[in-house]
Amino acid sequence: GGAGAARGTFSSRGAQHSSVGLSVLAAAGGTPLLWGLLKRRGGSFGQRRWLRRRIFLGKAPAAASSARPARTRAGASVAGTSGEGEATAEQPFGSWESPITAKFITTSGVGLGSPKCAPDGTLYWLEARPQEKGRQVVCRRARPDEAASASERGGVDVTPAESNVRTRVHEYGGAAHMLGPDGDGIIYSGFQDQRLYWAKADGSILALTPPAAYEQDTLYRFADGVLDMPRNRLICVREDHTNPKPAEVVNAICAVALDGSGDMEVLASGRDFYGAPRLSPDGAKLAYICWDHPSMPWDSTELLVADLDAATGQVAATSSVCGGPGKNTSVLQPAWSSKGELHFVADTTGWWNLYKQSADSKVVNLCPRDAEFSGAAPGWGLGGQNYCFLPDGRIVTSYEDRSIGSTKLVVLQEDPEAQSKSGSFFDFLPWGDKGGAGVLVREYGQECLPRSVGAPCPSPDGQTVYFLGGEPDTPGGLYAWPVPAAEESAEPARAEMIACSMSKDMQIDPSFVSSPKLLKFPTANGEEAYGYYYAPKNPNFAGPPGDRPPLLVKAHGGPTACARVSLSPSIQFWTSRGFAVLDVDYRGSTGYGRSYRERLKGNWGIVDIEDVCAGAQYLVKEGLANPEQLAIDGGSAGGFTTLGALTFKDVFTAGCSLYGVADLSALAGDTHKFESRYLDGLVGRYPDDSDIYEARAPIKHVDKLSCPILLLQGAEDKIVPPNQAETMYQAVKARGLPCALKVYEGEQHGFRQSKNIEDALNSELAFFARVFGFGVAGGGLPLRIANMGVEEAENGDDLKSLLLQT
């Protein structure tokens, strides 16, 4: 049970009643007997309200039953092989045995990210490995003579075995590594000490920010670098924690010497935040993004270009290209083409489109669309870039087509004659003033690509684009796509997966995979919200005739983020057991334009809660969910939405908050710099609007709670400190409601270690099984729930003896 068990947070005495016991009470049919027992055992009003709701409706938690074992072929090497020729067994929803276990999820693969291509064509990527305590490793594609030592993904480790490539700039990090000069190894940030290292191709390691430069580890944090070879330095974002108080942390653009001396020079400072320093091909100009509190990067940022002194490399003058204070424009992802033209993504039109600053300094939209060209959730991690340049000048990018829930890849080509061309792949768009030059736009979809595409990276010859991709029913991975020739109009070649995130001998049988269906459903104030619905699916089982499945509604984090449609084993974990799942893109989510994103302005804790509730009620109305088995979970900001929905609405019957926000006032005063003013826009300025903070904080309204809650938390979380979960647990427990808390040592904001990922998922399943009264195949994970169960009753009494005494 992690640190929580060691600290005794599960220990409780008094009014506890097991699922078996409540079944006996319900069967007895005598509610006065139940209330007498509750009164005798100290049951609170909240506990009685929850039990009354369950028992009067005939839905009291039932005794855990043994689920029928799933039929699988002997020696099957995939997760879930259905028993061919065998009849489907009837089994209560939620209790189906599934081969997609928590352990399978953590042992079956790795996370893949950050594809980069060296000048010699060698491909690099980043792997996150749950089985190595979440360690992140830079890998490169193995040469033919290294095949014997390569991983099944075809890679070999580049960074040292003891290293963890991760930066804590903004706490969320991102861009923690880069290719060395001329492809010589990797320059990376070490997680433990936050120093910069250069792992060279010859196997040597050079500390770029050694203890000789500054003694204290983690004093500085570095991310999002670019090489400046004429001056033998790299330029990056530096976060100075000399004074660790969030208000005193200093962010800047900084140059770091490549000779191992640790010499540093600040190039830009004075703004609250910086990101994406990018050097022009001639080394004369430096572009970067900056912004100030209370804005977040998706609210308002500014793109500046600095002229660098040829002799000193210092900033001589700066000019603003796009955005800026008071302009309500989010500009992100600057990059220079080989011709020295500056490109970037901005939402000037209300959608993140791709722009270019032309030679006469005009800013033009290269591909106007009511669509986002920014990637899934821009601004959270540093270094994200959703477009790349080919050697012939073409640009490869992508956007989310929310009408079908998939990605379209776009190839842009400058062509003065574009206005006179047409064809199935072509679409003329103005580029500059009317009658000026044009751009050819070729769009590609699922005829040659996976449903989800992002982080494009070209080979040096421009004939291949590598990207991260995924499908709803197959594992995600790293793809290679043969780029069609500039004048080619034939059917494009299909992209090929070259590195799979899931082990080849541990794939999920497609017959167990539930594919998402994009839903648009009505919500409050006559508006609409979106979500992806996953039906229960398991070839070996069916629910009893006339029964409807339990529903798990998922509230994504952020909250300025979105749900994704790539295969999620953690969602299939639920659907293969007989749960329906709804992954909600509540108002405020990214991917639907600024107008939808800003619905959350001043309304966090209102519209997001309205939407998760509306989504659940919509599925109940459609006959797709059991109204008495509606659960909700979410992490971080999604945890706040979860707690708020359970506190202020009477829709859900159980919930699980993972490192979620319970006390808005505490969060405003006790979080890291990056998000320390986030709530100004989402809720109101603190402490001026403290009454709003109090009104929306679940911890302040525990008296309105009427259903069970599970809380899962990382002990080292600096974003949502553990005291929020601990305080919420004590309050809910005192309220007399079933609740449980687990705190995981060694985890921060989000769980990365396999044992904790597994325990968290299994604990959530065990919790819902106890609350909803169905069995878990194999018995499930033992979970002690306060105010529920009599296994700790005084004098060792079980419920049967208590009934007899009563």
C-alpha cells in the first residue's frame, strides 16, 4: 500500500461494514435494522445518505463473487486470445476476467517521444521505462553490426545506464536533451542533480555544468537548448532556484559553454517565463518566446527576435514579431527555415495556425484553417514543435480534424503558380496580398497514415519523415513515412511503424479492444461538449440481458489539455472488464479553438463539472450506462473536476482522484512558479477573490458529499502537494463516507514507477468493485476502505453476529 499504509492512513475503527455485510442487510430488507446498526456503530449522516441511496434502489454492494476465468489458447503470447468456438459466458458487467492486467500494461512496453535525426541520418528517440522506475533514456537506431545487442525496438541506449534524462524546468519539463555538435552524442539534463552533461559518441561524458561551477545540485535547471557552434556554446532556458520560493525563481535565456567550464551568460531576462530559443542559420538572430504572469503560454505570449553582436554574442537589440502584452494571442513553436525565414504557430484567428514572417517583415498565415496545427496540448512541455522543414523548402505539419477525431498531415509548398493548379491533393490558399505568391497544400489522412500523428522529424535527404503515431486499436510507435515527390500526384505510400511502444510478444488481441466513438452531447446553457465513448468489449463475456454496464467518466488533466484517441491500455483495462468509458473534452479543452478553450476562463469548477455530468447523463439516457454505477476519475486538474463533481452534483456514485486539487486556496499559495498564477484566469485573483476559491473548493464542502472516494497521491508532488489529498481524506473519513488514501513514495506529479502504476490501477478497480458490489476475477487487490467493511469491527464481530445481536 505504499507510504499510506506505513503511516496508518488506512487505519480506522468504528463504523465499518463490509460489502458482504451490506448484501446481507439488503437481503434482510429491514431498513430500520440497518439504521439501528449504523447508529450503534457511529454512522454519520453522509454515510447513511450513501447507504440509503444504494439500498433503497436495490443496489447495495454485494458479496464479491469469483469471476469465470477467461478462455485463452495455451501458449498465447498476446494479451487476450478469445476462446475460438466456445460460447460467450454471461457475467455481470465489471467482473469480466481480462488479460489486460495492470502488470501487463507496465511490462508490455515503454513510452516513446522526441524523435530527432542526426546529420548522418541516424535516428534518435526518447524512451520512458516504467520497469526502470520511470527512467527516461535516449536511444538511437542500431547499425546493422549492432543488431545482436539492439532492443526489440531496434535501438541501443546512448545515455549512461545510471542516468535519467529529465528536466524540472516548469516542473513539467520537456526538451531535456538535444543532439551534440555534428551529431556527436547527446547533451542532456540529469534528473537527479539537474546538471547538463554531454554523452559523446566515443563513450566519454563531459559535465557542462560541473560542481566546480556551482556546488549545489538542482540550483539551476536547464531545458530546450539550441547549439551556437561559432561561439562554442549552447543557448537554452535556465531556471534559477537560488531562492526556491515560487515568486523568487528566475527564468532566463542563457548561454552555457561547451568546454565543461560551467561558464554561463544570461542573454535575455526580466520576463517571468521564456521558451523555445532558436538561432537563425547564420547565427546572427535569436528568436524566443516569453510571457508574464498571470498568463499561461496558451493565453498570451510574445515572439521576440534578438540581434546578436557578432563579436560578443550578446543581445544588441530586440524586436517583436507577434503577440505581446494585451494582445490576447498565443504564439508558440518558432523555427527558422534553411533560408533564414522565421516560422511559428499562433492563434491570431482563434485557431493555432502556422505563420511565416516574410522578407519584408509581413506576418502571413500559410494554411488558414479552423483547426489547430499546434499538436495536442501545447505549452505544457518545453520543446514541442508540430512542423518541420524539408531540404527542398517544403513544410510538413499536421492538424487535428475534430469532426472525425483524427489527424490530417499537411505538406506545404511555396509555388507562385499555385493559383492556376488544381487536383485532388491541391488547394489554393492566398499567401500575402491578393495576387501575390501562392502555396500548394497537400493533405493526407488515414489512407496512408495512422489516426494520430505528431512531432514530425525529417531525414537529412528529405525523403523520409519520422513521427510519433497511433491508432485506437493498435499500439502507438515511431513511424517512417516516404514523402511524396513535390510534383507527385499518385497514391502516397503508407507510413511504416519502425519502433513499437509495446513489446511484440505482448500485444493486445484486437478482439479485446474497444474503439472510441466521438460524441457531441448537450450540456449546460444550451452549449455542447465532446468526448470519446468506449463500449465494454470482451469476446469471452456478455452482460446479463437487460443490464447496463457501469460507466467510468474520465476528466483529463490540465485543465487546458485534451483527450487522445490513440490506443490506451489503461482504458482497455476497464472496457475489457465490462465498463463503459467516456473520455470527456469538457469546455476549456484544447483542439477546438480559442473560443472553446476560453469557456473555462473564470469557470473552472463549473463548466468542466457540468460537462462530465452531462456526458454521463447523456449515456444513461441513451441506454449505454447504469445510472447507479456511474464512476469518475481524473488526475491533477482532472482530480479537481472529479472531486467537484462528487461534491457539488448528485450524478456519480463513486470516484477516484489521482493527485487532484481539493483546496484551491492552498494550491494558489503552495505550488510551483509555472502554475502559481494559473488560477487567476481559471477562478479569479487570489486573495481578492477568496470567496470564489472557497465556494469551489471540494474540501470546504465535504458536507455535500454523498458517495465514496479513493485518493491516490505521489509523496514528492511539488505541483499538488500531498497535504491536499491527506486533508481531503481526513475530512471525508470524518464525514463517515467510504474512502481510501494511498500515498506513493518516490513519485511526483503522475506515477512513473511500474509497481505504483500497477497498484494505483488495481486499487481503483478494487474500490469500484467493493462500492458497486461486483466481484473481481482472481479476487482482486485487498484494499482497506475506511467507513466500509466490518473486518476491523470491535471485538472481532462480523456482520452476521452484529445482525444477530441487533
